[in-house]
Amino acid sequence: MLIKIIALLAAFLTSTGFVPQIIKGFQTRHVKDVSLMTLVFTAVGTFCWAIYGFSLGDMIIILANIFTCSTVIILMLMKILYRQA
């Protein structure tokens, strides 16, 4: 039971890590300083973790990584849309 609680806490913390950056990006329309390579690596990594979660049938791994990958994709889109001319 304790290990599930730790897993849920870890999933929550890592999954919501990009949310403050998304909020700030929407408010300021400025995401120039966000590293595109970091976002790409994180998106690919979390996608791979989600596949791994599917192979194990572990919903914590699956949902946490799908959510994280989604937030990273949102940041990538913001980087494209808010690009300074």
C-alpha cells in the first residue's frame, strides 16, 4: 500500500511539473526561454514510458505519462504559436 501511495505521489508531482510553465506561457505569450530539445526529449521519453505502462497494465504509469506527454506537446505548440517574428 505504501508503495502505491509513493507511486501516486511521484506520478502527480512529475505529471504536473510543466503546468506552471503552461500557465505562465498563456499569461505572457512568451516561451522563448523554454528549451525545445528538452521538450522533445521529454515527450519521447514519456511516450515510451506510457508504452511500457501499457505492457505492464499499470494505470499509474500509463496515465501519468500520457498526461505529462500532453503537457509537453502543449508547450511545444505554444513555442510554435508564440514565436517572435
